[in-house]
Amino acid sequence: MFITSRSMSFDAAMAIFKLSKIFSKERYALTNQIRRSSRSVSANLDKAWRKRRYEKSFISKLSDSEGEAAEIQVWLEFAVECGYLDAEDARKLYSTTRILFEPSSA
């Protein structure tokens, strides 16, 4: 499960990076925020995995990662509404960030 989540979050961060390259310099703040948030999801998942022996630390890092994923979703909405990003591209990335933290059906 961890490897799949980590891989999905990394792939999403790279997709966000590539898509945000088309944002002009006037959109610097949005570009910076969405890139930072997308990288933070993977980084916090890695931190959580390394702290998995310590339940409170593990949960804290997972919570941080989930919060960053929620932030990505907000930035994606802004990017679409401002006309910086295609709605379909944003929808795919939004879906990925949502799937990462959905409760498992297992």
C-alpha cells in the first residue's frame, strides 16, 4: 500500500510540475504553492513510513500529507478558474490526490 501511495503521489507531483511550467511569471505564487504542496505529499509519506514504529509520529505525518493533498486540490481549482490549467488535466490530478487518502475497502 505504501509503495503504491508513494508512487502515485510522486507521479502526481511530477505531473503538476510539468503542467505548471506553462504558468507565466505573474502566476508565480500559485506555481510555487502548488509545486510545494505536491512535493510535500510524497515527502510526508516517506517521513510517515520511516516513523511507522511510533504510532503518534506516523499518524501525524500521514495527517500532514493529507493536508497537503487537500491544499493541492484548492490550488488546482484556482488554476482552472483563472484559466491557467485545463479542467480535464486538473480533474485527473484532483482525483489522484483524493484516492491517496480514501479509506481502503479492504
